[in-house]
Amino acid sequence: MEKRDRELFARLARINHEYGDIVLHLLSIQYDETEFAQCLRALGEAHAQLGHELTERAAELTKEIEL
């Protein structure tokens, strides 16, 4: 496991750890559609970016194994 793998896992752990607070915040602002949408978008983009990086890393490892 390389340093960047550990960094990816650390980011994933941080997001998972913060999920409860994020959900509670979203529940508290659910009637403010603008802020609610902004928070949902930010959360989705963070997950999408991390998911993309995890998928790219898996592809790199697969290519290394195939060599």
C-alpha cells in the first residue's frame, strides 16, 4: 500500500465520520431549499471525486498486475 492509498482511505474515513453531522445539518435546513441543495451538491461532489480517485487507483493496480 502506497502513501496515496493511505491518503485516500483517510479521506474516506473522514467523510464517513462526518456523515452524521452532515445529515443532521441537512435535516435542520431542509426547508431552506437553496442551502439544502448547496449542501447536497457539495456532499455529492465530494463523494463523486473520491469515488473517481478510488476507481482510478484500482485501475492502476489492475494494470500493474496484468504486466
